Amino acid sequence: MLVLGIESSCDETAAAVVADGERILSNVVASQIPTHAKYGGVVPELASREHLKRIVPVVDEACHQAGVSLTDLDALAVTEGPGLIGSLLVGVVYAKALALSLGKPLVGVNHIEGHIHAVLLENQTARSACNAIGEPRFPAVALVVSGGHTSLFRLEHRPLDSASSPFFTCTLLGRTRDDAAGEAFDKVARLLALGYPGGPVIDHLARHGNPDAVEFGRIRMKGNPFDFSFSGLKTAVLYRVRGTSLAAEAEERRAWRKAAGSSPPPVEDLRVHCSQSTLDLVASFQNAVVTDLIERTLAAADEVDVESVFVSGGVACNSLLRERFAAATRQRGFPVFFPSPGLSTDNAAMIAAAGYYRLMAGCRADATLMANASLELGTLGPKAAESRN
Ligand code: KG4
Ligand code: ZN
């Protein structure tokens, strides 16, 4: 079954053709980073305009690279939420019109469910290329950690033949109460004039800093221990910078970047413009985020007794997170699975794969399908339910 996936929830316009939910025939992502970089974050109005310009050529390119025409497709899957409403609308309206004109079935997919499917998709596509020995097994705990989300789920396998099964069922264990982890990376990078998106730059620069130089302390959460909060840490970084030589240094970097023109400088050039104190600060910040993500995920994995841990979303590209998760789970006897970096960040192959399982379970969208900026995934676990009240 050939499924065309369409993803436009944030700032990537993406389309992919996936066969039988597991073989990626094409996976095209048009990044909007140059559009948003000068603002240090995604500007929703600009994002939807860019999606409008790119959606048709991106879908054409995905079909071209897969060697198929639109009429060869068996079905379409589109991200219906969560995300930026203007961005989501472009994908949903386009997918509905395309499905209607082709007379093909369409299914709406939750973006977060797509991120979780990226883990399974890759392990089905190239089992040997995964980061852990063996196969992902259920029950599992999934950490979805990106610029928009930081959530923990317990996943139960569901056989494909059960009605409206998306292949696994999700229970929300906890999620961020304020900033997502990727958002904190992006905001710290903006404060220090390191560029956008902040995660990959900080990941690189942090290798040259001392992660223990600045003691941020543990992030404490009242109530649900599986909830996250990164805004306090971001503010702690701000206080370390404001009114100090680090702030003056950041201003010099800002001026240097402006003078260098619109294209981002190579990260090694950027490093030359960072003092050791700045490198130590970003390494300590990254260390605090990674420690918190791992501790809460493993505490959840222990409490709900799982066979594997899945980590996906843009922040899953982080090299320290990957190393430290692999080491920590090895000691505990269950494996951790990450998608490769290209499938960790937003893409449409994950939407096509998740859509395939929904289609197999009989799900179909009709003309009433709407973009939903705050679409929820799964049911609420007891602690997550308590912390909502
Ligand atoms: O999944 P994604 O492409 O989009 C959302 O759904 O948000 O994630 C983008 C986020 C950005 O905040 C970016 O800074 C972060 O992922 N990111 C990273 C790394 N690569 C991307 N964060 C930390 N380390 C990285 N290597
Ligand atoms: Zn995402």
C-alpha cells in the first residue's frame, strides 16, 4: 500500500511516499530555517505563507523521487495537529483537496504519534542500523522531545486487527508545563546570539565546554514527577548572562553575525567568537536539560515496567542525550531506540507510516477533517490527570 504523507505542522513543509508503512520511497523536507533565523524562532504568519508556496512542489518532488505518479498512490495521510494553526491548515486543506480530486482515501494523523512511529519505521526499514541490539518491544515508554513538545507516554502494543487501532495505544504520563526542551535550547541560543535553531549549535559548542562549570541544580516538580519544566532553567541562564561580560560578548557576536550576512557562519567560526565561559555555560545548560530528560524518562520506565524506551523529536538528535541514554539503559537491561537524525526532526515519512496503520485499522477522514492546533494524543495516566486538576 503506497501512502503519501504530508506534514506542515510547524516550519517544515514535508511530503513522503512510504510503502506498507515501512519502506521509505521518498522523504522530502523543505526547511524554512533561513526565513525564521533572523527572528530567532518560528514566526507563524511567515511559516504558513512559506507552506503555501512550497506544498505543491514538495509533493511533486516526493512522487518524483519515489518514481510514482499521484494516481499510483493508494491513500494520503496528513498531520491534523497539534501545531501552528495556520501551518496545519495549509497541509490539511491541500490534502483534502488532493484526496478528493484523486478519489483516494485520506486519514488525519497526530504529529506526536508520527514522531513515535519514526522509531518503529526505522527499525522496520533497517533493523541493523538502530542504536540498540534487538527490536523495539512493548510495553514501552516514549519520550517525544522537540521544539514544540516534551511528553512522556506509555505505549501498549495493539494487534492490527483490533478496531481503530493505531498499532499501539498511548497513555500520557507527563508533559512540559511551560517551555519544550527544544524551545529552551532555541531561547538560550537566541540570548547568546548563537543562531537558530539553537539545539544543533549548542550540541556542537558544548563539546568544548565543561558541563559541570555552572551548577544549575535539579529541576524540581511539584505533583506529577513525569511532568517537565524548562522555563526556570532558561531564566537561570538569563540571570547568569544579564549585566555580565557574557552579555557584552553576545552583543559582539550579534554584530559579527549581522556583518557576516544572512547565511549562518560555520559553527567552528562561531566557536572562535565564544569565550570559554560561554562554552562552559552552554555545556552546563545542555547537561542540565539532558539529565532531567533522562531521569524523568527512566523513572517512568521503572514505574510502569517497560521492555524498551523510545526517544524521538528534534532534540533526540542531541549527541549527549543519545550517549547518556544508551549508557543508562544498558545498565538497566532494556534498550533505548532513537530514529536517525533525519527522521527525528519533522518529516512526512513518519506521518505516512502512522497513517498506514490507521488506514489498516479502517480509519478514514472525510471533508469535515479540520486542523486542530491542540490535538491531544492518547488517554491520560493517573498522575497526568491529577496534575491537570
Ligand atoms: O521535531 P522538530 O523538527 O520540530 C518540532 O516538532 O518542534 O524539532 C526542532 C527542535 C528545535 O527546537 C531544535 O533546536 C531542536 O529540535 N534540535 C536539537 C538538536 N537538533 C534539533 N536540540 C538539541 N540538540 C540537537 N542536536
Ligand atoms: Zn515535531
